[in-house]
Amino acid sequence: MSLKGREVVLGVTGGIAVYKSVELVSRLVKAGANVHVIMTKNATEFVTPLTFETMSRNPVVVDTFARPDKWEVEHIALAHRAEIFVIAPATANVMAKMAVGIADDMLTTTVLATKAPILLAPAMNTGMWTAAATKANTATLASRGVHFVGPAGGRLACGDVGAGRMSEPKEILSAIDALLNPLQDFAGLKVMVTAGATRERLDPVRYLTNDSSGKMGFALAEAAAKRGAEVTLVCGAVTAHAPDGIPMVRVESTQDLYDAVTRRAPQMDVVIQAAAPADYRFEQTWPQKLKKADGEPLTLTLVENPDIAAAVGEMKHPGQILVGFAAETQHLLENAQKKLVKKHLDLIVANDVSQPGAGFNVDTNIATLITSGGAVAYPLRTKRQLADDILDTVTKLREEQKI
Ligand code: PMT
């Protein structure tokens, strides 16, 4: 791993895990990074600034309002200088401040001003980590593109057992490396990703749809582009913010999605179908708003839509990898396994969309990745993290199939 000459700003907040941050600085310096440490006042209660100064060989900025002029200049300078902004340990308090944009000290002011990718290594008591407020703040930060490493589970300093331990310095270093030097294992590959919901019109003002926000598909498109792929995003109705710089084909109905995907699929090395197409459409549609029939029941007939993934599976060419999703509320693995086979997929991402933190319109997911070789469960993580896990599996499949 080389971080030679890379500018890393490390925010250190007050928690017993601070001692691990000293080791993190040592590892970063050994990897060649130029490390600038900002400590909160509470952090200095655990370790002195001199320790970090000695390890980083740079002055340490501590939260003090004693020299406001210098402070103002310094926080902007560090915000600009950072190629990555890491906060380790990140307390529940600093995450809460970041979620609402509070900038009341050197660290929170600098992190608010930075345009660099932000990586948080949370460390706190299990109760604090699982508290509704922390969960909401984590989701808010993840939705803005903040990256997370950990927390890990185990025995905490307070004696409790559970999630909340800061990740080990080695893991934090790997996460920093992955963000600064993203893998280029998709360079030269054409990847098509579908995202969002389709809409089946009944009349000009009504339609049949579902809750897909596009978040899962967008995370995949962004991750594949970061890893060097030429990405085409085919996108139905979405509420999430689309990743910048990725060409997007907009569609409305399942038939539109079918047309857009089947036309492009033959040129693709990898097709990932995270969209949630409506399985049915109205048999009859109305060109004008359908009027109420004064108390009479209205019976609408639905007819089946084409199955896009199955059609792409039928036309699959050698050397192509097909990934589908299975959104289930019961018999997750059984149903997903059936779809894997029926749609000629190489990989299916099974998500139980009835679980909190998984499925539609949330920033996290819980999934089992199923291939012909077996199933691997991925516990709760951000959709962006899961996107990388899915792409790692695609790379493995390509290697196994000697593509
Ligand atoms: O967009 P988000 O809010 O982030 O939500 C993410 C998600 C829940 C939509 C995503 O994680 C997910 O599960 N997507 C698949 C939804 C779905 O349609 O699942 P399914 O089990 O009904 O379909 C199985 C596979 O066949 C999917 O890859 C689907 O894209 C595809 N399909 C389904 C119906 C159809 N007519 N044609 C298809 O190609």
C-alpha cells in the first residue's frame, strides 16, 4: 500500500479509543502520508497533542478559541488541503453535530468546510450506537456520501458487550487506502445498472408503482465508475440524487425498461439489475382522467409485464456476468435461488425488504449474495458498502470463469 505524499486530515474526538488513533497515525506515516491531526478538547484529556505531533511530525491543531484569527485561516487551509478527512474515533456527539451542520469547534468547522471524502470510524457505547438518534444521524451522513468503517462488536471499555468498538487501525488504514486508491478492476469494462421503480399508467394522473428510491442502483453505478467501469445507468422513477457524471437513460414503464435494457445488453460485460420493475400493468388505460362511477365498484384488470432479467438471461453471451436482485418478504433464500436459476443469473442479491434497515428507500441494506458456488450473508451496511461487496463478487466470478 502506498499513500506517498497523500494529504490526510485526522480528526480525533474524545473517547478511550484515542490510543488506537496514535497507532493509526504511525501506520499512515509509514505508508507515506502527510498527516494533520485536529484534536477536540475532550480528546486531549486522553492523549496529549505532543504524542500526535511526535507521531505525525506536524503541528497538532487543538480546539481552542484562544486565537480566533489563526483558527479561521487554519480550518479553511486544512479543509482545502485534505485529500481525505478521517475522524477516528468518531463519537456519537461529533456525528450528531455533523448531521445537522453544527460548526462550534475547530474539528466540526473544518469538516463542514471540506470537499474531501469523509471517513468516520465510530466508537461509542452499544446503547449509544443503537440509539434511534445515532441511527438517524448515521443514515443522514451516509446519504450525503460520508463513508464508515466499523464499528466492530465485542467487549467495550465500559464493560458492555456489543457493537461500538472502534475498528482496528489496520482496517481503518485499508478503508483510507480504498478511498484514496480505488481498485481499478473494472477498467475497460462496460457495465449497465438499472435503478428505481417503473410506473404503469392508468390515466394521465394515476399509476401503479413501488417504493424504490434508486439508492441501491445509484450506489452500484457510482462504485463501478470509481473502479474504472464505463457505466450506463437505466433509471425509472427515483427520489434519490443520481451520481454525477454517469450517463443516464430515463424510462417510465416496465416495457420502456425492457426496451432500453435489452437493446443495450449485448454490448455489456456486466449487467446489474437493481431496479424494481412493476410485474403487472393495466390491461386498459385511459387517455383522460378516469371519472368516478358514483358508488359503482371499479374493476381493473392487470396483465403481466415482460421479465427483463429473464430476457437478458436468454440472450446472455459468453464472458458476460449477469447480476439480479431478489426483493422478498418471506422464504428469502429459497425464492432468490429460484430466480437465480430461472433468469440465468450469475449472482443474485437477496434482500428481505421487510427487515428494518433493508430494502426500499433506506441508505442501508442487509443482503445475501448467492451464486452457484454458495451463499454469503452481508449484515447491515450502507448501500455504497454493499455495492463494493457485490462488485468484489463480480470480479471473483470473472476470475473463476477466466473472463
Ligand atoms: O431503490 P432502493 O430504494 O434503494 O431499493 C432497493 C431495492 C429494494 C429496489 C433493491 O435492493 C432490489 O431488491 N431490487 C429488485 C426489486 C425487484 O423487482 O425484485 P424482484 O424479486 O421482484 O425481481 C427479481 C429480479 O428481476 C430483479 O433483478 C428485477 O430487477 C428483475 N425483474 C423483475 C420484474 C420484471 N418484470 N423484470 C425484471 O427484470
